[in-house]
Amino acid sequence: IIYAYYRNREPESAIDAADEFERENPTHPRVDYCVYMKGLAYFDQEPGVIERIFRVDMTERPPRDTMQAFSVFQELLRRFPNSQYAADSRERMIYLRNRLAMYENHVAGYYMERGAYVAAINRAKYSLEHYPGAPALEESLRIMVDAYEQLGMRDLASDARRVLDENYGPL
């Protein structure tokens, strides 16, 4: 039933069915599949018709389902590390981590445009602390350098620039 809802593009029903199955059968040998399908249902939330027509960059949208998918895949890896779905879950988590880091940078850029430099720094720091290894971290560091310079915090700007240079080369 979970898979049928998923294939029929009814993610809410698939998630509900997965939750119900897990609640009623907590020791079933295929609970890992149930959790995996729940993660896929969150992961595959497709852009709507309007987003497709206007080619909206989904990295600029609040990532509620992205965070939920990441959390579900993380739970799968914690509870079922030897599951046949673990490898695919790890790969999807990498993709989701990168998407979340890009979103944080998008928000930080928004704050930079409006002169809210402390807020921009906080978003960039959050990205650095929570999404290690994401390609977007270079941009996070650049945002921090610019924001600290705008605030006149030369020492902190220098520190951020040094980290940026050591990890990604000079500006």
C-alpha cells in the first residue's frame, strides 16, 4: 500500500500508511523498507505546475520536506545500519545536505542585500556547523567575510578569509 501511494504521487498517503504500518508492526522484519519509503515520499516532493512552468529554483524555497526527508533517512541509518536501503539513504542524505546548505546561503544572501549582516553571519555559520562537506560551504565563508567586513570586524573577517583560503584557495 505504501508503494502504491508513492507511485501514484500521493506522498501524504504514503507517509500515513508507513507510519501506520510501523506503529502496528514495530518488530516486522521489513520495517526498514517502511522507513525508507517514508523518506522517499518526503524526498520526492515534486515542484508544482507553477514552479515547473516558471522554472523556479527550488533551493530558494523553505526546505521543510527536505529536512524531513533527511531526518527520516538519518533514522533509517541509525536504526538499520545494515539495511539494503542504507547505501541509497546515505547518497540521498548527501544530496539533501547540499540542498540545505544552498538554502542557508540563499537566506544569508537575502540578509546581506538588506544590510542584516549579523543575521547573514548566523545563517552562514549554521551552514558551516550543520552541513560539513557541502560544496556550498565556500559560499558560506565568502558571505561571512563580506558580512564581517561590512560590520567593521576586521579580525573576524580575516579569520574567515584565512579559513576560506586554506580550504578553497585565495579569493
